[in-house]
Amino acid sequence: MNTLPSLIFERSRDGKIGCGLNDANVPAEAALDRELLRPPIADFPQVSEVEVVRHYMALARLNYSVDAGFYPLGSCTMKYNPKVNEKIATLEELQAHPYAPHDLVQGNLEIITRLEEWLVELTGMAGFTLAPAAGAHGEFAGMLIIRRCLQERGDPRKIVLIPDSAHGTNPASAHFAGYEARQIPSNARGILGRKELRAHLGPDVAALMMTNPNTLGIFESDIAAIAEDLHANGSLLYMDGANFNALMGVVRPGELGVDVMHLNLHKTFSTPHGGGGPGSGPVGVAAPLLPYLPVPRVLREGERLKVVYDDPRSIGRVKNFYGHFLVMVRALAYLMALGREHVARVAEDAVLNANYLRKRLEGLLELPYQAPTLHEVVFSDQGLPVKTLDIAKRLLDYGCHPFTVYFPLIVHGAMMIEPTETESKETLDEFVGVMETILGEARDNPDLLRQAPTRTPVRRLDETLAARRPLLRWRRGEDH
Ligand SMILES: *Cc1c(COP(=O)(O)O)cnc(C)c1O
């Protein structure tokens, strides 16, 4: 399939119709004022029903997804999400109006509360808000919590420190919460050391935002000592826990001195993502910060669940109603299906798969940081006759989604590979096979890679123009 699907516009012929319905037996304009009606659409395609169906089927087949194949996009945890959790999220009994009286939705509130209890147990934090809609939104809410806490102490402070191996959303969240984001270097082992931190600690430092495991896939092993240094300085530790897939059931950040953290339900806990659909970025806090969590808070009161809306110390609302409830349903269903005894297997297998790929690719690609990696591994294009982008584009020709490219920035031509736990050894071996083929091509015929992809419906795009002037819809006479 080397061409874009034939467009219904080009198949349009006057008089073709999809399906014939009888004429309406009520006057056509009885209901609406003429001036409320839009003018007839010019150029509306006239095609048969089967042509419409084929058009949309062909477009749908252009999509790549984890249901279609391997998706090792680093830092994104594009794992397979069991379909049973989708099914459960559609149960009619769970659908409720957000204004429904609390007495009528005790079951829904129970789901919210049980998920919070699971997250508390997995992380060792004292409580969670499930309101934020995404990871970055969670970071922002977390920063507001830190801000409110320091304001109450009468010592607001100005600076948030962020290691250069952190996720890119971190400085943006700190900035929007009113802080100055200051980057600090990680050390030769690829982590933040106490020495680097101490060099930047001062009376104006509100917090450190640390991604753990960081974007090199390396566990920040000095985290507990770093927490102590921060606390001694009157600062707080924020942990970006979007990479929790590597830690779940094994490490409890609350026990390492973390004050605030977020999780990504749409990465670790079975909500499909990538298309911009609803997500969830719950924020967990240590006990002293509980009063600042956003409202509404769902709390147990004897046998009942109550919802608290006004709490003067809370940072207030960060999202309408309770957050994305059906994402919470998927997460709870996922955790209950795993059971407490199997949760850790997710992290163990995710780490095992990443390390298997690391071992098999180590001889082929430069590995700039030798420290043990967890759920993902970052290679460099140093020493290769082609660039990271060429390899990524060639992967498309072999029907594989590329890894994350050129991130983190501290690695030259970074290739960040996260296989996740849901892939079999056979799939990983196939991927290694494809990489061996591509690297062979890179030696023998590097131009082939520079022109890739050659087998996809759309060839290599002008990346700058595609971002600056995206063509998102077909227009007659425009070249695509
Ligand atoms: C994905 C990710 C985020 C941002 O999460 P969104 O839901 O995309 O806003 C933040 N930090 C890390 C480490 C991530 O991998």
C-alpha cells in the first residue's frame, strides 16, 4: 500500500447517493427558522455507501497503534492495555451524572476511594487527589501544593531545581506555578548526585523536581540522601512518577522522603493514550501536605463516603467535578485483576525486557551511560554513518513504530527505547533482527536510510514545515 487511500472527493459524481430514504412526511422547514439554517455545503462529495466505508477503512488502516504492532516509544510506556478494562469502563451501572446526589453514587465514590487507597499503598504517600487530567497537569497541581505550603510557612521562596535528565514538562509546570526553573547537571553516572545538588541549594530553593527513574532509564539512587539535604534546607522534594511502570510494587517513593509525586494512570495503569484522549495524573502527598490537596476530596466517614468541597487550606479546584472517572475505573480494574501479589511482576518484566534489548543491542549501538537501566535504555548515534532520524524513519519501512528520538538532550542523537512488559521475547527478537538489518544497510548503503521511509503512504516529511504549517485536511487542488 504505497499511496494514500483514494479520496471520496475524487470519486464524487453528480447524483451518486449513499442510501435512499423516503421523503420526509413533515414539512422540511417547519421546525427551524430559515435564518438559522446554514447554506447548502458546496462541493459535498456524492458517493455510494460502500465508497464511504472503504474511504474510512483505508484511512483507519493508516493509523499505527499498539494493537497493530510493537511501539517502543521511550518515556511513554506504550504498553498493551487489556481490553477487559475497556469493557468494564463501559458498564452502564457506572455511568452517572456528576451532579448526582452523593447518596445515589456511593458505588462510584467507592471506586475513587479504593483507587486512592491502592495508590497510597503502592507509593507510600499519605493521600492522593485523582483530579488532574494528565501528568503535566499533576505536576502543576503538585507545584501549587508546594507553593501553598511554603506560603503558609511564611517563606514562599522562588526557585525550583530541575536536573538536566528530567522530563521536559517539569520546567514548564514549575514556571506556570510561578517559580523560576533552574537546571542543574546530572553527574557522569547519569543521575543527580548530592554534590551537584548542594552546589545549588540556597534559602530561595522551594523544591527539587526529580524524574525517577529519570529519562535515561536510570534509578536516582541518591534520592533518599537528596531528600534529607532538601529537608534540612527547608525545601521539598517533588518526584515525577510518570515512569512508575519501573517501580510499581517494588519501590515506595514515600519511604524515600518524597513530599509530592504524580503518577500517569494513562501510562502505567491501563488507559490507552497517544491520541490525546482523556488521561489522569493523580498527585500523592506526604502527611503534612494533605490539607492542601485539591477539592473535591472523597473521604470515608464510617460506612459512608462524603465529598468535601470547601476546605480553606486546599489549593482549590484543578478540574471540573472529580476528574476523569472512567480512567480511574480502568486503573482500579487493572490493579484488582493483577492483585497485590502480581503488581510487582509488571515492573520486573518491564525492567527485564528493557535489559534484554539493552544486552542484545549493546554491541551494535553506542551506550553512553553504563549505569544499570530500568524500564528503558538510551543509545546514541555516535560512530554510525547515519543519524538517529534515519534509523527511526527506516523502522517505519519495517512496520515498527520508532523509539523516542533526540531525547534526553544530554545524549548525542538519543534513541530511547522502552519495550514495556507486555511484549514477548519473540517480538523483542524480531525488533533486534530489524535493527541488525537496518544497521547493516547503514554501513552498505547509507543513502537508503537517508531517503527512508520508502514503503509508507507518506514519505519523509519536512519536519519544520509539518510543524509550522500542518496540512490536516484535504483541499481540492492542493498537492499532498
Ligand atoms: C509522559 C511524561 C510526563 C507528562 O505526562 P502527560 O500526561 O503527557 O502530561 C511527565 N513526566 C514524564 C517522565 C513522562 O514520561
